Amino acid sequence: MTAQANTAASPLAPEWLSVPDDLNVLHEPLWAGGVQRNDQGELAVAGLPVSALKEQFGTPLFVLDEADFRSRARSFKDAFDAAFADICGGVDVYYAGKSFLCTAVVKWVEEEGLRLDTASGGELAVAARAGIAGDRVALHGNNKSDAEITRALDMGLGRIVVDSLAELVRVGAIAQARGEQAKVMLRLTPGVHAHTHEFIATAHEDQKFGLSMAADTTELAGLSAAEEAVAAAAAHPGIDLLGLHCHIGSQIFEPDGFAVAAEKLLRFLAAMQEKYGIVMPELDLGGGYGIAYTAVDTPRPPAEIAAAMAAVVRSTCTELGITAPRISIEPGRAIVGSTTFTLYEVGTLKTVRVDAPAGTDAGNVTYPRRYVSVDGGMSDNARPVLYDADYSAVLAGRTSAAAPELSRVVGKHCESGDIVVRDVYLPGDVAAGDLLAVPGTGAYCWALSSNYNYLARPGVVAVRDGSARLIVRGETEEDLLNRDMGA
């Protein structure tokens, strides 16, 4: 029996965190397909050891498995095309660029048969530089500027997802003044409460996104904002109304919410067709599919998600007697999240004594919690402080037979909330200079990164077939100072 198996769980650890039997084993759902330990016990991606990455690019560093990204993108496209083949001839899969975007990723997306979803003028600029055809790009946003709308029209975007009645009027007016029609989808809020963090649940009424489907929400008595928008869009000479859109949230594991949203939008689409004679040929069911950040997370494979959604669309359209619209989806995190890990170097360590949780032990009993500081932090991963997000971590540069110790991986910022991994068991012999890897950092880590405390943002390295190349250069101090205009 190993030392790890003999070690009891700390009462300071959350209930879901068990002591691993072997700290050197990688829990597969957390990692890209090309990540494994080599014969020397070192973490390697596509055959390239982390020590070589550290030597060439430094740390912190985002390390992305390109083949894994491509495989996950293809799996969504293939699974949804197969599930919806008899319903609407397949599915248009839009990669949600807000999760992580650069020109290399845009090219991978296009090469794997996907389209691109953007949420700002800056993301449109990346798309334009990468050379993707405009009709394969969508633009989101609850407060698009006139410049962003104009850029979308200049690029010939395949869809502008309109978020409000006021925005619909603005988009239509800008397009009409150009003698054009803007291709528009209306984002609706179907009132579905996704089982996720409040800040990333986006389809309930009390939030900023979308047109309400609840009645009596506009000046036109008895009409919902969604219905008023459909009527207005269909009548506007500057609008080509493609269809409806919804997005119920992010990091969702259960399929129930997606099914309820799909059914509600299909019934609304059928009602608009019957009442106004408006046939909308497209329906976007958004994204938000969860990934594994810890060993207890159980993400669903694309084929299972696709089958469940297809069953609802098929049965609902049959019941309503309508032709199924062309379906589209918007996975982002589910494609890029697990393709990437962040590589850090360990600095200082300290152990403190912490009171046992109430009811755990009688008397004044304290337990050790070890703080492991790394050379990054909340500037390269803001999700723990924003969403209380949980992550995992492993010793990356070597294996260890030392007994596990409950640890908290923290950053180097001047904030007590600067936590990278709140609770994880790491070997007791972790020391300064060791390399740690935190998996599942492909989505919303680089995208949310900052220069807090004037730390330079890390680079992103894509690894394929044993070689690595920068796809986003890490910043330098000179980069930080270049925007400082002086006294």
C-alpha cells in the first residue's frame, strides 16, 4: 500500500476532494489527449517535456495541444451533423471566440469546418486578420457600438445577434442608410435557470442579455419584447430576419435546460409563423457545455449532447407541424478548455495551522494548510476570484513518492484572494523551483488576463508533433511601458 493510500483526508478539504491513491497519475478528463508523463516522470505534451517548454518560453505559460483542439472541434461538428442529419441536414457549429481567440485558432476553426462567433470589434479584427470569410462569422454583444455594427456590415457577416429593441432599430437604420440589409438573429431569454454560477447564467429574466419572452414587457399591451422585435424586424427594410437565438449559461452539465430552451423557442417560432406569417429559417441554441476542472466533474460527450437536443427538436417540430429550422450551436469552453494547461514555477512555501471546521472535532484542534506560491496568479486566471471556480494541479517536472499534503496554490499578487487552486493534494516534498501544471485553463484564462501589479501577460504556446510555437507572444516590460505617455 502506498504512502498516499495511508494518508487520511484533511478535515479542511472540501467534501468532494478525496486523497488520490497516486499523485503521479493524471485524471484523464482534465487533460488534453496528448498530455502524459514520459519515462522520466515528467509531464509532456505531444512528446515535448515541460522542462523544454520552460527553458524555451519561461513561465507562467499557457500550453495548448493543437491536435486536441482540432479533435474536439471536429467531434462537435461530426456529432451534431449526424444527430441532426434527418432533421435539418446538419448543424452549423460556431466556435465561441470569447473563450480564447487568436489568428491561429481562427484558422484551425475554419479548417475543421466550424464557423466563428465574436463578441466585439476587437474579436472581429482578429477574424479579419485571420482571413475567415465574413459570412462564416457572427457578432454578439448587448451594447454594440455604431462602429462595430458598421464593421460587421463591411465584413459581410453572416449574422448579427441583436440583443434589444433599441439595438434592432440602430442596426436596421445603419444598414438601410448603406442600401443594405443586415442579417439578424434575435436573442431571446427563455426564462430557463441553468444550474451554474449566477454570473454565467444568462437566460433568466433578471440580467442584461436578450429580449424577454414574458408578456406585457413592452408598450404594446400583451406583447412580449421578443414578439414586438420579431414583428419590427420582419417589417424593417434594413433587416433580413434569419431567426432566433438563446444562450442559457455556461459550464452546464445537465441537458434539461437545453431541452427546455429549445422547446420554448420552437413553440415561439411556430407561434410567430402562425400569427404573422413570418417564417424564420434558423435557430441557434447557444453553448455552455461544461468541462472537467476537477476529478468530480463529469462532462458529457458531444454525441450525447447532440442526441438529447436532436430528440427534443425532432419531436417538437413534429408536434407543431413545422419544418425544422437550420440549427446552430456555439461551443467554446467545451472545445478549448481542456486543450490547455498553465505551467508555473513554484516559489515560496509556508504552512499555517487552521481551526477545524465547526462540528468536525471537539476542543481546540487545528490542522495544517500549506500555501504553495507560483509565479503567476489572478492576472493569468481570474476565474477563481470571479466565480469561485475550482481547479486542480499536479507536480509537472517530476514524480514523487512523498505523502500528499493539502495545499492551496496561490499567486504572487498583492491580494489575499489571489488563489489559483483553492484545495488540492500535492506531494509533501514540493519545493521552490518545481514546476506545477494546472489543467483546464484554455477557456477564459488568457481571455480574462490582466496586467495587475504590472505583471506581463503570459504567452500561449501551441504544441504539435513534438514541436512548439508561440501563437500569442508573452508580453515584456517594454510592452507595458510603451503605453505610458510620461509626465
